[in-house]
Amino acid sequence: MKRNFLKVVATAATALFVGATVAQAASVEWSGSLRPRFEVNERHDFNADTSADYFVSTQVRLNAKAEILPDTSAFIQLQSVRTWGSNQSGAASSNTNPAGSGNASFGTPDDRDASVGVHQAYFTLKNFATLPVDLQLGRQEVILDGHRLFGNTVWTQGQQSHDAVRVNHAHDNMTFSALYIRGNDGGNTVTADPHDIDVYVAYANIKGILGGGLSLIYSVTDDECGTGACTAGPTDNNIHTIGARQAGQLFGLDYRAEYYYQFGGAEADAAGVAGGYTTTGAGSGVDRSAYLLGVRVGKKFNNVMWKPGITLWYDYKSGTSDEDARNGDFKSFNTLFDTGHKFYGLMDLFLASNGSDTNHLGLVDYAIKTSISPAKNWTLKSDWHYFTTAESANANILVSGRAVANVYSDSKALGHEIDLTLVHKYNANTNISFGYSRFMKDPLLALTANGLGTAGNGPSNSANWAYLQFDVRF
């Protein structure tokens, strides 16, 4: 009785979102997940005089997939992300947290948690307008290939979705997609329009090439100042990205090779800021010319005890040198909507898409990744990263706060990171993960834009981070 009553209530709630037709749908599929994570966080603190932060966050999701008609479907995903003990009432005292997304035990004794929101809500029309394309419209995650330029960030509890229109076409071994993303809407007034950001994407994937698939992409970010100040009127910051990715298995080796090139320009406002990058003076813009190269080769030995695997990894994101900056050239690659956690170490020290986390000097990542399965449903992974900048720091630079001591003028080394991850498949619906990471910094890391290890910190050359996570799906 109780179970049937809940089904009726759930179906009624879905109908409010996608229309009365859903109530008559041939199929409504419900699913969801809970993902609590306990973290010991010291990853952004190289100060030996401070203690690590301890906290628990939780992601809760409820999904509804409705097959309305043979050519019409809808998907809604409700999500709540909150930190345990956060106080949505915002009561200020020594034993309460500031305003957050949940209800704290010592806050106002009235749970008014307003953290639930719509993470995804879109409908799909197959063979739209009798054309051989499927239309997908609404708020949706945009994931292309390995989450390099467009992904949902995987690790973050909220992950990322977009207000977008997507058209897909599949033919034989080829898939084509065209996307429009409304990245930012500045408002409906004349003065607000310059704050708009629009993203256009053309994407193709062809399978059956060199033991895998070839992907091609062309993306345009049309930024008319976006969320910036626009103090001197519109200051365009346009990013064109074109590239290719080939991934598959060849000669018993898993491999990936990808290359992306960016061009475009950015005007500077009255403060001398062009595309988020401080230029040498007001009104002077920059010309964009940047690239990203990624290569990975790996082998999994499934017929050997513990099924060991090893992967060799190399990533290069171009940066802006001192001479480039003086000449008005911007050569720092922008990873758009990337998932840096997946690529640049699990401690998340290098996440800024525009490269500001290394003061636009670029990033080079050398990595060796290994894995073993010591027992059924257990996997242990070990990753080692060595990070450097693509360009050397220099004391004579005048932009972006990059003036540094001469002792670092030829330095590129940022540090080493070790990531250990243990994953246990507890049952068909539950995974339990434990991770520990340690970053051993080199002096140049203290000069990056995020201020890691700046003056005043205690004498520490390393930082640690650990977590325990449960992922339950139903």
C-alpha cells in the first residue's frame, strides 16, 4: 500500500515538470543515487602551522526518465549537494556555520533545507521535423569523448550541466553533433547584453579507425565580456578551438592521442584586462594562439595474477612567455569546460580553465599510472605526477602579477604528486572508495596565482589529502 502510494505521488510530481502527457506515458523509469564523502583536506595549504580541515559532503540525486511516445522522451534529474552541519538559516554563533545549503543541529530548530535544484531537465525529439536528427533541448550535461574540453567534472559533488540545445545524427559508424550553449545571460536590457556568453560546438566521431575512434571538434566561445566588469563597454573575448582525438587499442596497447589549437582575440577594457589576462596597458588587446597536446599509452595484463596495468602519460598546455606578453600575444590554452581532476592530479591544484593557476605560464604533466586487482571486486590504483610550467618564470614581467625573485627566473618545476586510490565494489549497486594523495612542492609553486606556499606560511614542502566515499545507486 505504502509503495503504491509513493509511486502515485512521484508520477504526479513528474507530470508537473514535463506535462500531463507523462502521466499517460508507456514507461516512467525511476532511479537515483546517494554519494556521501568524508575528506581530510590539506591539499591547498602548505602551511605547517595550520591543521587540515575535516568535513563531509553529500550528493543526492533522483532521476525520472519518461518514454512519452515512440519519438518523444524526457529526463529530469533533481540534485541536492550539501555539507554536513551547514546552516541554511545563517545563524551566527560560535557553534554554527554560516549560511549554507542544509540545516545544522545547533542552528534554528526548523529544517528549511532549500538545496534541492534541477541538475538536468531536457526532452528529446527523435527524427525532429522528419529530419534524420534527434533534438535534445533543456538543461543537460555535455560530455564529449574523455571529458577533456566538455565534461561534467566527474569528481565534484555538483558536477556541471548547461542550458543547451543539442542535435545528434548517427549514420553507420559515424556520429555528428551540433550544440548551442547559453553560457551566461547578462539580462534583457541594452546595457546588460554585453555580458552574454554563447558557445557553439560542432563535433564528429568516426569509429573503426586504428582500432578505435577519431573525434573532430570545432568550438566557438563568443564572449562579449561575459561576467566581467565591462567598464568601458563591450570587450570581446572570443575563443576558437579546433582539434582531433584518436583513442582505441592497437597491438594490445590502449592509447590516446589528442591535439587542440586555439585562436581568436580579446580586447582590453579600461583597466587593461583582456580575456581575464592583464595586459600592459588600457585598450591594448591580445591575440590568442595556444595549443594542448595529450598522449597516453597503457597496457592491462588480464591473464596475470592481480591483473596489473600500467599507463604512461604526457600532457602539455602551452603558456605565455614574458616576450609574448610584451608583444600582446596570449598563448595560454583555455580548457573550456574541462575536468582537471581527471587529468592533472587528484589534489586539484591546477583547475583554472584559463591557466591562471600557473599565472598563465602553462602546464606540463608527466605521469605514470598503475593498477592491480589484489582480490575480487578490489582495485588499487597508484598515480605519480611530475608538474612543470611550459614557460619559465621571469623577474621582468609586468603583467598578471608575475613579477618574481630572480632566483626563480629560469625555473619551471612545480612539484610531484602521488595519488593512491582503493576501490571496492561492495555489491552491484554500491562502490566504496578510499583515496590518499600527497603533493611535494618545488619553490616555483609558491609563485602561482593561487598563492600556494606564499610568504608567512610555516616551513612545509608538502600537503596531504584523503577521502572515504560511498556511492550507492538504485
